[in-house]
Amino acid sequence: GSASYDRVEKLLNEKPLITDAHANQSITVKDLQGDLKYNIKSFAYPDEPEIPVLQQVNFTIKPGQTLGLVGRVGAGKTTIIQLLLREFDQYDGQITLNGKDIRTIPLKVLLSQISYVPQNNFLFSTSIGRNIAFSSEEAKKEDITTAAQKSDLHDDVLQMPKGYETLVGENGLSLSGGQRQRMSIARALLKDSQILILDDALSAVDAKTETEILSSLRKERADKTTMIAAHRLTSVMDADLILVLKDGRIVERGNHQQLLDEDGWYAEMWRRQELQAKVGEDVDE
């Protein structure tokens, strides 16, 4: 017990790297309803400052629009997301929300308006309902059910022994990969944030389920911003703007049809993935 107490005390005494030292405390949630704009000239991780991982990343997304981020592993997709989440503040350039530099927005205000779903989300050893309601402990049962329906999880839950009171086990041990991802999406939808980020969060669901979830998101988020980073191009094909990243730079941009017409990396990967879907074989990037 003494050893555990020492570890807990050490953790509580850690100083966060990102603070509100330069935040404008008068900024509220209502001040953030507007365009999301990236103008990143260069960014490098603090432990390797001489190696830029993002360069000349510029784009604007309006409320109601969806952004798709694609590219090979290590291209910079997740790094773009990390900067919006303010995991790092040391970059040359600006990210603005409704014209306000996100580094001047109080963290609590900024993060309250962002729902982030990574590929591997953490689930607690409690019921399905409480896991979904993690972001909103006061959520009513009907709100939890609605969120599960939007993420195509509801029917699966009804087939479980105790429905929404079913225990999921340590980090969702009793659930499939697709069910864990859909539960994490339901949790994010229940929060109903201005910005929803799906970071390869549909990789474990089948194509039919993916289509149903994305269709539901388009209806649900008609006036909100959605960012989808994915390896499977069907996840982003209906996005208003798709960015193809390579070595931290944008090498192609446009909507699905425009990128097919360019006949570059996106078009080649689209053909490969279509072939893979037809023959059921893996096609390497």
C-alpha cells in the first residue's frame, strides 16, 4: 500500500507540458462555432527537433463538412490530429477555430468540443451502458440507446444476456474488435461535440456496418465538423475534402471523384482495395 501511495503521489505531482498559461479565459464554447483552419509551416516532435514530421499543411473545413486523411503508415495523419488535441503546442504556424488560435483557447473549453475515437479505445470493467455514458455520466437510458443505434451497436447489445447491463470485462475482453470500436463511437456521439475525430476507428468493422455508421454520421452531424483518418478509402469516399499525405506533406487533395481523375496514389489504392474486396485477398500498400 505504501509503494502504491508513493506512485500515485508521484503521478499527481507531475506537471503537464501543455497548460493554459497563454489562454484567453473569456473564450467560451459559443465562440468556437466556425471554420477549422490549419496553417502549419513545420512541426517536429520535441525529442527529434531536427526531423520535421509535418510541412506546409494548409486546409480549411467548415461546420457540416467532413475531412478525410489518408496515406501510408507514418505519413502524418495522426500527427495532424494530435496538434488539434493540443498534445503538442510547439509548431511553426497556426490552427484556428472560428478565427481563434487554439493555443489561446482554455483547454477545458477546447476539449469539451472535441470527441476523439482512436483505433484502440479504452473500455472499463463495467457495464456496456456505463462505458457508453463515460463522457456524460448524467446521460439517460434513452440517450445511451440512441447513441448505440447510431453506431450500429444496439442490436448486438440486445442479444447479450443482460443488455446494456452486461459487463464487458477488462478493456472489453468479452467483446469483438468491431463491437469495441462501435462502443467507442457511441461514447463519442453521446458527447455530441462540435468536432468528431475518427482515427482509423472503423478498421475492425465490416464494409456493410461501416456504410451504415457513416450514413448515420452524415445525417447526425449535418452542422458539425468530422475528421476521419483511415487506411480503408471507403471510410473517406464521401468526405467533402480528402487529403493524401506523404512524409508529412499534402501530395493530393480534392473529393473522391477529383482524386480518381488525377490518377495518383489515391486512385491506385482505390483500385487495389476494390480488387481486394472482390477477391478477398490482402493487397499490400
